[in-house]
Amino acid sequence: MHFPFTSGKWQLKLGVQSLDLKDWIQIDSHFQSEIDLKEQLTLSHPSEVFGSLPQSLESQREILSLLIEHLLTYFPQIYHAQGNLIQNSLINKTWQIDDFATNPLALAGRLVQEDFLILQPVDSQYCLTAASVCFPLHWKIAEKLGHPLAMIHQPVPQYQQKLSHSVDNLFTRLSAENPVWRLNWSLVDTPDLFLAKGIKKEGNLPTITSENAGDRLWLRFERQSMRRLPKTGNIVFGVHTYIEPLKILANSPEAAQGLVSAVQQMPFEMQVYKSILPVRDALIAYLENL
Ligand code: HEM
């Protein structure tokens, strides 16, 4: 695994790379448990894991059809389509495509581990118009729906000064032929994937020490992909979330050292935003003793 902090630098930057479309979707060993979890969350928290505005419907349809085509092409042993049915033989589950006529993006988000969001221009600003997100990191769809990227990122320190312009530029110039991806990392005190806002962010943090940090903290990575939809011209943002216990860094001394220096360089307000401040000393002491 490549850890994004291995370089030891902390920088708020776009950091996008070009995406080979065959790598748009990734299936890993957590596939079954995460698809099951998505099914459960859809029943227990329907309005928290899906939201859409009417103008997104055509793009939702386009994403679902691109996704099904992609899955049948790149994972033909796993996915099978027949008429109105799409089947996943790995977990022995079949979905009726017609059941999702009003919310095709919800089916897209249940077929794979990725979450999906749609961004489309409103008054020349890219706004969130639909989201199928089962694995949010302390935010709520309802609070972001209909808003432009700058407002969505309002809680992120220095976003306006350092990122807003380049993210807006990227979205304007993104072409259907040249999709991109980037990696985001965070540190969390739970392996739970569904972290809706409201779940107390810092509940367990004070009890984390340099002795137990390896078992009580997790690295959370978001592999984010961005591609322009060829027909509707809007953008689909895909997010595959990965969780690893911090102790995984015991096998990667260079990455452990990189994390120490990235945290040491991180501005104070970013340490607060990312809930690193309360565990900073325990974290650094743990990593330096590895
Ligand atoms: C290249 C594009 C993007 C960049 C560089 C970017 C950057 C960031 C960064 C640095 C954070 C802080 C997260 C952390 O480090 O802990 C963040 C948070 C977030 N981003 Fe993005 N982002 C991008 C695109 C998007 C898109 C397309 C969406 C779609 C809605 C989005 C939604 C969010 C949300 C909801 C948060 C959490 C905000 C909160 O705390 O309320 N981002 N983003």
C-alpha cells in the first residue's frame, strides 16, 4: 500500500493524477461486508445515505448505465445483467433496475463499495445535486445538497485561500476522456465507515495513549475519482473509503516517519478540524517508538 504521507510533507493541494478508466471501480476483500452494510444503512438511515435534486435525474441514469457497462466489461465473472436485472454472483444478490427509476444513483451506490456524488453547474458554479453516500466522514448530505463546492468546503481550514480556485478550475476543464483521481487521508478513533455528523467526534480521543494508539486509531483513506459524464456533461465524483489500523505502519517505518513530520507541519486549525490535536502527542510518541 502507498501511504500519501510518506513524503513527510503537509500541504493542502489538489494532488490529482490521471485515472485509467479501467481502474474507476475497485473491489477488495471487504466487498461483501461493505455491500451488506450499505443495504442495512439504506433501511436504517434512508435520508442520510441518499439525497437528490430533480435536475440530477438524467445524470443519475447516465452514471448507472456507465457503471453497469463498466462492471460487465471489467468484472464479467462477478456481475451479470439480464433484462431488468443486475446480479452480483460474488455475494449472490440480484437487483431490479426498475425499482430505482426515481433514484438510479442509489442503485449505483449499492452495486459497489464506492459512494457517488453528482456535481453540475448552477449559475456557473459546480453544485452538489445528488449523493449516494453511505460512508461520510462527519458530514451530512442534507446540509450540502444544492450548494457549490466552495460552500460545501466551508468548514475546511484554508480551503478558500489554497484550494477553492484550483478545484473550480479542475471541474471546469475536466474532460470525459481524461478522468482524474486523488487520495485524502484522515485519522479516526473508530473503524466504523458510517460516520454521520452528530456522532461525537472526540468521544474516545482522551483515552488514547502512546501505548494503545496502534489499536485505538485508524487511518482512513478516501480514493476519490472525478469524471465528466459524456452525455449530460455533468461530473461524477466517486469515493472509495479504506480503513486500516494505525499499527499497520509498524511494517512501513518510512511512512510512520512521514506521518510524524506531516503532523508536525500541519497548521493548528487543520489539526483541530481533523481531530488530531487531542491525540497528537500520543500519536507522535507511538510512531517514534515503532
Ligand atoms: C479535487 C477536488 C477536491 C479537493 C482537493 C477537496 C479537498 C478537500 C479537503 C482537503 C477536505 C478536508 C478533509 C480532510 O483532509 O480531512 C475536504 C472535505 C470535504 N470535501 Fe472535498 N475536495 C474536493 C472535491 C470534493 C467534491 C467534488 C465534493 C463533493 C461534494 C467534496 C466534498 C467534501 C466534503 C463534504 C468534505 C467535508 C466537509 C466538512 O467537514 O463539512 N469534495 N475536501
